[in-house]
Amino acid sequence: MIQRQEIPLLLTGFMATLSGVGLARFAYTALMPQMVHAGWFNGEQVAYLGAANLLGYLIGALAAAPLAERLGSVRMLVMCWVVVMLSFAACSLPQPMELFFVWRVMAGIAGAALMVLGPSVAMSATAPQRRAALGPLMFCGIGAGALLAATLVPMFAHASLSAVWWALTGLCALALWFGWRAARQIVPHTAKANNSAAPAEPHRPLWSAAVILLFFAYTCDAFGFVPHTVFWVDYLDRELLLGASYASMQWAFFGLGATLGPLCAAYCAARWGWRGATTGAYAIKAVAIGLPLVWGGFAGHAISGFVVGALSPGMAAIISGYLMQLIGPAQHKKMWGYATAAFALLQASAGYLMAFIYAQTGSYRSLFVLGFTALALGSALVVCIRFVRSNPGSNAGRSASS
């Protein structure tokens, strides 16, 4: 049950994830085939423009914390909301690819900063005993944004492609309004929380073997889910010739999964522990990414999209919790920043590599093979954590086996 004083915390995190990834990134996935059909760009160009957002995400993940320290977290959040909104408005008219590339990079930079800072600002003001309940709800904004994009794109595309971009601009303006009003209310609580005395925690080594394996596994996830999060709609619409309506419906399944994923992740972590939840998530996601290669019907596409959607924000929630178990809350923020940067680097690299492969082959199918292989490798790395004993006498060593 959400308490009244927690509503600003929830809204801040929810609106940040909705705008930062749900709209700034996932809305473009639904738009890719529409842009080709409208003659704005060809298939190769929209693939590279999709990767441009991943490049921006890498830059934003690295710059978010230093800029927030200099400018203030709430001010940075508002600026990023505005940048995402303006990038949508700027994309509403046909223009050279180079200029469109710049706007997609800007959306990626601002989106990453929203993802890093929004939940962080909200969670720092949340009582420790309430973080497990509120945290997953904040990440549900990712799925809500994808679901809204899946609804708005076919609805406004009948009018024009520009109408879609303006609809997304208006949606981001609403997120800015509600997020800004909510974020202003939680600043005093954040200050109060920072001034309160915290109990000392035992020191745990940052770079144990278990943590390193978890880092590599997380980068495997960053590489492996790119086919679904960037190319899925275009693959269904143009390569399989299933049509824009079919592809939009399947993207809605992805959005529904992403909305429910963080809640499922929280339940699974409570039921089977962080290690069990992480191991299961990697194995299931690997199967879901490879599923379209062997089951091409409506049900196969729907299950694949739903599960990968659920385990996109869901995986972040699980890995974050597992990392906290391994190293403790005191060092979690620093290490989660490193993990986010590593994730963004592999994600951007995968985006450009896969765009290049598509440009050479003209087919997306090999990309799903790569995605399945990456998640299978990640599954093996997570299993190996159980057998790692970098320091058997330390808390980190015991946590790795739990």
C-alpha cells in the first residue's frame, strides 16, 4: 500500500523512467518501419539512427552523476525532461540524416540521465524498509512508456509521421510537469535523510570475483537484448512482411511485459533469493530472445516480446539487488554507476555492430542468434558465481553463495 507522503517519490522515479527509456528510446523502435514507409529514411539509415540513441545513452550514463553534483539533481532532471521533449519536436519534420542523428543522440543522453538520477533521487529519500516496495514501481515507467508508444504510433500515423512526434512531445511535456512538481517536494526529505546518522556497515571488497562475474553477465544482457529493443518492430513489419498493425500489437506485448517485469522481479527475488532470481532470469531471457527463430507464429512473437520486455527493466532491478547483496548498501551507488556505464558501453557497441551486420546482410535473423548467444553466456557466468570463493571468510564470499 503506497502511503500519501510516498506519492512524490513514486512519481519522480516513474516519470523519469517513463521519459528516459520508455519514450526517449522505445518510442523510436515502434516508429522505425513507419519512417521507412513514409520515405524519410531507408532501412539501413533507421538502423543506424536507432544505434545513435544507444551512443547518447552511454554518454549520459557517464555524465549524469558529475553534472548532478555541479547543477543539482532536481535541476538536472528538469533539464533532461526538456531536452527529450525538444528532441521529439525537432524530429517532427523530414531533415538530413546527420541532423536527425544529433537529435537522437541528445535524446539518449537526456534519457540516460533521467534513468540514473530519477530513481536515485527518489530512493535516497525513501525509508530503507520501503525501498523494496517502491523501487520496482518506479521502473514500471519504462514499460508504461513503451506501451503508450505502441498505442500512439499507429493511432497518429494515419494522420502523418509528424503527428506521431508531436503526440510524443505532448506526452513528455506531461511527464515533465508531474515529475518536476513531485521532485520539488522530495528535496527536503533527501536532505533530512542525508543528515541522519547511519549505522556502520562491515567493509566488503568492491572487486571480488563474484562481482566481476556479475558485471560481465550484465554486459552480456546489454548486448543480447538489443535486437528486441531496437529492431523488433522493423523485423516484424518489413522483413517478415506482417504489417505495421501486427508489429505495433507485438510491441504492445513488449510494453506490457516491461510494465509488469519489475514487480515480477521483486516477487522472484523474495521467493528464490537474488542468486536464484538472477540465474532464472538469464536462462529464460536467452530462450525468449531465440524463440522467434524457431516459433514464428503470433503466439511465439507475443511470448518472446512479453518475456524480453519483462526482463528488460526487470533484469536491472534484479542485478541491482544482487549487487547490493554482494557488496553492501554503502558502496552500492558507486558500483551501480560503474555497472550502468559498462551496460551502456556494450549496448551502444552492440547497436552499431548489429546495424552494420544488417546493412551487410539485409536481414535481422542473425542478430537474434547473437542475442541468444550473449544471454546464454551471461547465464553461464551467473551460475559460476555460486562456485566462486574469492575470500571465503568475507561477507562478500558468503553472499555470493547465497
